[in-house]
Amino acid sequence: MNNQFLGPNGNVLMPQETAYIRLFHASPDAPAVDVYANGTLIAKGLLYKQITQYLRVPTGNYTIQVFPVDQKMNPIISATLDILPNTAQTIAAVGMLSEIMPHVIQEEFMPQINPNKVYIRFVHLSPNTPAVDVTLRDGTKIFENVEFTESTDYIEVDPRTYAVQVRLAGTDLPILSLPSVVLKSGIVNSVYTVGLLQGEPPLEALLITDSSYIP
């Protein structure tokens, strides 16, 4: 049986020798950016907290350059990435502008998905926030001791609305409260924390739909 890579809207994405990437601007003090791959513009005017749709690309080595919007001198990021066949990844610009870097978040291949469940993981992209626990409002831990740039494994949960807190790891101190996280059945999600703890832009969470891998 041929493998199929399904995007968030359920369409088949993955023929042989191609891959899928999307771009995420998660640097809290960086300006809007243009992103080039091997000299070709692939994202224009990407703002903080914006994420692109998945882009189908041939596999191979890419020089990724990120410039402030409408500029082509002195990239704020210049990096070489190896994009492998039959993969999908989110490439995020993370950290403060003075230390900005690309961070590749691999999408997980999931051979079986229960259409009556929800799949969710947590990705920590707040550069000045220490390690955190993600809990329910009653303190039940969902994810534990997640550090900056770390991604958890996906977990399977029931579809419903959850009251969630992000707490400093090992403490009862909530630094972010999410009273109404709506999780719908059959969807694969990531919760990204972005922004700054006790700074501007403020710490917040983004619920983003991911792709999934179905045989």
C-alpha cells in the first residue's frame, strides 16, 4: 500500500522525492520578514506569530535566508537545511533578534489516527521563559519540564473544551491560563508558547493544526 501524507484539510500531500515545509515567525522582537530558499522567495512579509501553509518542495539541501521585509542585504538568518524525502516540518525563526536562529520542528508520522480522539503536543518557543509544566486547572500534569525549543510527543485525548495552565516547572505558579482550549475530534494539534514572560509582546499560546501521516 502506498503511503499518503495528509495535510490539515485532508488532502494528499506526499509523492516520492518531495517534502513539505511551513514557515513560522516566532521571534518576538524581529520585524516582518521575507524568506528565501536557494535564492527564491518563498514567504513575503511574514509577521510575528504568522505561520504559512505547507509548501511542497523537492528534497535536497537548501540555503535558507531571512531578511527584514523588502531587503536583500545582511540576512538576519542564513542557514543550510537538508530536506529529506517523505517528511514534513515546521521551520521556525526563534529567539530574540540578537540571537535569532532557525529551529526545525519535525511533524510526526502517525500510521493510525482514531477519528474519535484528538492528538496534541506542546512546543516551547518563548525565549525568556524557563522550563514549564502544562497542566489542567486542577493541577493534573499533561506535559512536564518542557524547555525552550523542546517539543513533546503527541498524546491522545478526548475531544472537548479544556481549561489549561502553563506553570513554571515543578511549581504551582501559573504563568499562562487558557480557560477554553477547544479540541475537535480527528485533528492533530500543536500548542506553541510564544512571546515573553513579563515582557512585550506578552507570553501567549497558539493552537495550530498539524499534518498527519496515514498509510
